[in-house]
Amino acid sequence: MNSGKVLLSVFAGLAIGAAAGILLAPDKGSATRKNIADKGDAYAQKLNKRFKGFIDDLTDRFEKMTEEAETMAEIGANKVAKGMDQMAESKRV
């Protein structure tokens, strides 16, 4: 069986199960809608928190890489300057 068909079947089963759960729920429709909205808000807040954490981590990594690149550039510039000084010194001799 094709993996795409299996995945589609799983999602269809989840959707059917969710619809059946809503239709057969013991609560009134307004209470069920409120519960769904509350859970949606909770998931949205959780996703937002994770996204902010991801962005903070990405920012920290970028800053660290920038500092490392600046350090490497400084080291390279010092080596070039030292090489230039050595070349100038060797021309004098």
C-alpha cells in the first residue's frame, strides 16, 4: 500500500473521529464550542511559546556565529599584517 494512501487514511480517520466526538458529546453545543475554542487557544499559545523559543535560540546562535566570525576576521587581519611586516622587513635586509 502506498504511504500517501496510508497517511490520507489516518487523517481521514482522525477527522471522522473528531466529528463523531463532537456530534456525540454529552455537553450542549455552546459548551462544546467553548471547549474547542479554549483548546484551540491553548494550542495557539503553546505554539507561540515554542516559536518564540525557536527564534530566541536562532538569534543566540546567530550572535555567537557573528562573534566567532569577527574573531576569525581579526585573527586573519593580524596574520596578514604580520606577514606584510615580515615581507617589509625582509626587503630591508
